[in-house]
Amino acid sequence: MLLILETIDLNGIGSLYALSNRLNLNDVLPNKITIWKLRNNNPLRKSYINHNIKIEEFDALIKITVEMSRYLYPFIKKILQSKEDSKMNSVIWCDFHNRFRELIYERFNINSIRVKKLLNQTENDEIIIKSLLILSLCISNEGYKKLKNFLLDF
């Protein structure tokens, strides 16, 4: 989810940190390095760090994801619409898709079978669309609960 948001927001980690400050999550996420380490707890990443995430950190990342989804919702909506509209598709969807793939190549272990699945065009589109839909559904007042339940069931 965070990679999708970082694909849209070119400032990525800076935006995540600014949101953590605005949401008063400084006790859990005191700096950009802490956020970076939590993101690198993903075994698909090149710089994987095996670290057990505390429940407070998990909750903080969900809150940031929901808030960033709210902020980026107009762009999320436009990207989803562009996938369905063949005229817009050539510009918005392709730009988004190419940036997403670039970030995967840059940050993920491309030798992993799961990462190769992300790079497969057919499966990649399905994963992107599903992720964008989930992010667009978590912008409601109950967004935090929805996203947390989705992630816990995943």
C-alpha cells in the first residue's frame, strides 16, 4: 500500500514523516529513519530488516496510510478512471504504471518469485487496481478500521 502511495506522491518518505507529525505520532515514529526501517521490514525489499513490528508501529503506519489516501484520493480516482478510459489510459495509467515498476526495480529484490509476480504485466495490473481500490475505500471516517481489518485478514 505504501509503495502505491509513494508512486503517486514523489516526496514519499517526506510526506509520510510530515503526516506522522501532523497526526502526533512522534512517540512511535520520531524521525524518517524509523519510518524507513519499518518499511524495510518487508521481506520483498532489497534492504530487508528482520524486525518485529510493535502494535503501536503497525497502527501508526495504518493511520498514515489512511491519511495519505485521503490527501491523494483525487489522484487515486483519476488513475483508476484512466485505466477504464482508453484515451486517458495512454497517459495517466502508463505514467503511474511505469513509475510503480521503476520503484519495484529500485527497492525490491527482483529475484523473488513474489516480486516477479508484481512485475508480470497481467498480474501487476490486477494488484495495482486492487490496491488503489482498497486505498480509495479507506478514506471514509471508518477508514482506519477498514484498512486494519483488511491487513489483518490478508
